[in-house]
Amino acid sequence: MDSEVLLTGPLERARLVRHLEEQVSTHALTVIAAGPAWGKTTLLDQWGARQGERVLRVAFEPGSPPAEVWRRALGLAGTSDPASPADWRSVPQALAHREPPWVIVLEDLDHVRDAELVSDVVHLAAETPAHLRLIVTSRSHRGLPLAGLRARGRVATIRPHRLRFDPAEADAVVRSHGLDPDRGPAADHMPRLRGWPGLYALLATVSVDDGVTAPRLTGQHRYVLDWVGSEILPGLDPPAREFLLDTAVLDRICVSLADAVTGRADALTTLDSLDRDNELLEPQDKHGIWWSIPPVLRESLERLALLEGRDVRGAHRRAADWLLRHRLREQAISHLIACEDWPRACAEILDGYWTAISDGRIGTVLSWFARIPSHVMDGDARLFIALASALLLSDRLDDVETMLRRASAAPVDGPFSDGLPSREAGLALGEATVSLMRGDLGRARDSALTARSLMTPEQAVQYANVVVVIAGAAFYETRAQDARLLLRRAVSLAESASSPVAGAAAAALIARMYAETGDLGVAAEHCLRAERLMSRSRAAAPSARRMLLMARATLAHRRGLLHEAAAAYEKVHTLSIAAGDRLSAVDAAVCRAVVELHRSDRASATSWLERSEQEFESCPDPGVRLTDLVARTRRLAAGEPSARPSGLTVRQESVMHLVEAGMTDAQIALRLSISERTVHAHLRAIYSKLGVRSRSTAVDAYRLLTTA
């Protein structure tokens, strides 16, 4: 099977054809060495179409004597007498007086078992004059003594890494079959097929024969199994065949790991042989320590090993043992799951899931849990809490709530190793986080306080997460001073515990609070701090990213950059709706409505206000801040004159200007030469006239009403 199997015909590979032309023009011999279905024939066809009649293509057949091969080559050139003897020396002589250059293409050299013929090819390459070039195709370098030619610069080699489809070619092939390479199963195939043209040909065939527009090509598909069993394995030496089948459970192979899995000591020589012969293996590092084969082929080899009755489960177990000894826990977990060693698999997951999440491998963690049977999950509440953590960072709140319910009903089968002291603490923290995002502040606060009472600051990572939730509730309940103190504590805890996600969320909320009180310089500094913390984390942390984007939007809003603020608020709203984060959705929508009022676009403001009210109604307890902000914005959008701050006295206006600038009551008293008690009295009067109940909402109202 070659790449011409593709439904739309061979892909035009101009890049590869140019590379072959360059090698042929500068080397006496060009060897194209690759296994089956790498597109060797297609490449020669496309290259030959550009060369005219001066290309002589001779396909080797098993058992052909050397003289017959050279006679056929000369016959193609029209220079040979069928009765005259021919050897490699006669070729350049016969072509010397013909218009140069001539190229002799000798295909399928791997079919040759005659040492004399192979020696003739090498001698011809060594003595080839300028008017003659050679191209040889073969499945491997096996039996080709090329060292001397390489030393003299007379030979070039094109191996599979050159023949594989590059991303643009793979994209074009997939699209030519009506598939979208960026979405669905087709997108999954791009890294799995590793650019092997033959595998793309199989993908196309499966699409037609199975009658599906989105085929899922796995190593267990009958077409792949047939191909590997009939085309790949028969061409291997017996030791190589045994090695590949016995190590088929491995995503990556190194000498020590392979020896541990096979129980033999032949990995070094076999890997070297497979590399030399271009058989399947691909280097994974520049030192030649780690190797792999395309995932689809590995899956097929594992299936064939199982059908042959090999100890595949034992191979997985031996691989896990080696990987754990070398502290490669995540790879070991996959093997423990594959051999259904559930006690060890679950123990390693519970010990390692938080590290994997923190490093941004949430998808890996979710894939582990997807393979654990329900009866195993039901035996340990810790598994449900761990899964809830991964789901929370994937913004799958409905699933989080389900996992928390199942955790509450399951037994606890050992100690926690993720910073949680108990199941009750994990349940309380999970409930607090979900309740905050669902807009149930009272429940969020109570659950977070329960979680904090069950923890100590020494459990810094989870303790920081609890403090962030408590501070978030305080912020929306208009207890700004409490929120700021708690958030500073959370940042400190998160930094000391190397928990950048919690620290970034806390710093982002601090930045927003400073922006709202007019201290824009400090707000910008905290935004940068949050961004630095986020850059230290490879975890997705979508909620923290929304909080940072909201802080940036608020900062732009306060700076008068209304277009930038509007775009950022809208993005937060879109992300929050998708995540089921009702509180942030309300917040972003009503802030966008305020921006539209500042831009004197009451129609757009009303539209955004309606969106905020829809989400607001679904929040059980959204807090004072959003309640006031939605009500006040509604009055302004309706054009009610009572919403304007004309009732403030001159002194109250002075106090409000200083509050807006971020001054404390003591600083205001000093600036205006009045007592703090008088400042408090003015603030109470201002709150009453503006219809608000907190300092931050007073600033919002004052700015809104004086600019609307």
C-alpha cells in the first residue's frame, strides 16, 4: 500500500520532490530507505515526471542475477544488445555518449539476496562519472556497505523523517476527505499517525468502507491489524519481531525499561538494529535514549501480542514496577490501570494527582479516572474528591457536584495525601467553591468556614484555597476590608506553598478592589503579580483566569478605556456562562451595562442589564454588592432622575472625591481637618442618598451617576 491509495490521488509533495532533486544533483548515489507505505514509489513518480526520458527505473526481483539487472537497465536506455554480456562497468560506458545526465533508479533493493549485485551497486556509485546518477529504494540499509561512500560524500540518504507528511500536508490530506483536522476524531489522528502516509491512506479507506465521515482509526481496527500483520511484521528479523511484540505495551522505550519488560538483555542490540534498518522506531531525544513508534501501530502490536497469547498484563505490571523505581509515576499509573491492579493504581493516583493537576496535566488525571470501574470508585471517597478537584479546574461544575455527593456516601479507605485533613474538609471546600460560583454566598461562606475549621495553616495549599473562597464571599457581601486582609493572607500562603493558582486568584481580586477605589497604580501592580503567578502554573485554572481578566477590565474601565473594558467584560461573561459560573456572569454583564451607560448607549445597556438579571435570578444569594449594582443600574437605564447624586452637599462631595481616590477614613479626616466620627457621619448620609450599603458600591454609584 502506498500513498496513492488516498482517495483523491497522490498528494503533490513539491517540498519532498525538490529535496530529492537536490540530493540527486549533488550525490552519485541517493538511497531512499523506509518501510512499507512511506510513499517511496509516489515520490519517485512525482520526481520522475519532471525528468523526462533520462530516468531508467528497474525494479529488483528476488533471484535476479546481476547481469540481467544491468542488461534491463541498458535495454531501457536503448543501448543494449540482448545477447551481449552486461555488468555494472558497461553501464557508464554505454551511456557516456548520450545526452546527460542519466539517472538509474533501482527499486526494492531489499528483495536482493545476491551479495554480488549489492556489491555492484556500491562499486557503480563509487565509480559513477558526472553524467550518471543512481537512486536506490529499500526498506532498510541492511546489507548496504555505505560507510566508504559516506566518507567520500558520494551518498545521500532519505529516511522516514523526510518522507513523513509535514503539518500542512497532513492537513491537506485530511481535508481532501471531507474531515476537519482541527476538530473531532480527525484532530486526534494528527499526533497519532505521526505523518506516516500509509496510515493516512488507511484512514481514508476506513472512511469509505465503513461509511463514516469521522472515522476513528485505532490499532485494533481490522484494516490496521491486517496491514501490520501482513506487511510490517513479516519483513522483520525474528529478534526484532519478538522485541516489538513483547514491548508493545510501552509508549516510550529505553534499553533498561525494555529489558525489564521482556526479561531479556537484548534491547541494546535490537534497538540499534531497528534504528539502522528504519523499522518503525522514532527517537524521542537527541541522545538516542528514548524511542517510540506511532501510537496506532503500537496499539496494533499490543493487540497482536494478546492474540498470540503473550503475557501482556504481566508486561504492563513489569513496566509499572520499573517506572515507579525510576520515579515516573504518571506513566506507571497508566500501566497499573491497564493490568487492572486497582489497589496500586488508586494508591498512586491519590499520591500523584495533585502534582499532575498543578503541572497542568488535568486531562491526564481525568483520563485515569475514566478508566477506573465504578465499583472501584465506590470503595473510596478520596477518589471522588480527587476527581472533583480535576473537574473543578475543568469548569465542569455539574460533575463536581455529582462527585461530591458520591464522596459523601463512600467509605474512606486511608489517609489523604493532597493537603486535605479529612473527607469532611474536602467536601466542605468543594461545596464552598461551587456555591460561590453558583451565586450562593451564604452557603459558600458557611462551608468555607467549616473547611477552615478542619484545617491548619500548615496545610497551606488547601488552606489558601479556603481563604480565597472566604475572601470572595466577603467581597460580594461588601466587606471590602475583610476581603483585602484575607486575600493578602491567601497570597502569602500560596506563595509559601508553591500554589500559584490560589495566589493568582487572590492577587487578581486585590487588583480589582484597588481599581474600584481609584488606586490604579497599585491595581496594575497586583495584576502583574497575578500574571506572574499564573505564568508559574501550568494548570488551566479557568476561574483564576476569569478573575484576572475581570481585574483588567475594571482597571481599563476606571482609566476610561471603555472599548477595552467592554471587550474584556464581554469575554468574562461568555467564559462564565460556559462554565456555569453564575456569579461572575452577573458581575460581568452588569459591569458591561455600566460601560454602555457611560458611552450613552441606553439600548445596549438595557440589553446587557437584561442578561445580568436573567443570571441574577438564578443565584440563590448573590450578596449585597451585586444586588445594589443591578438595582442601581436598572434605575439609570430607565432614566430615573432620582438616581442622580444632586442631593450631596459640598462637604459630602469632598468626602466622596477622597473616598474615590482610595483614602482611608483617617486620611480623609486629616485632609479635611475634621474628625473620623464626622467622616463616618458623612459616609452614612452619602450611602443613604446613593442607595448603597458599602464603600465600594458608593464609589461605583458616584462615578456612574456623575458621568451617566
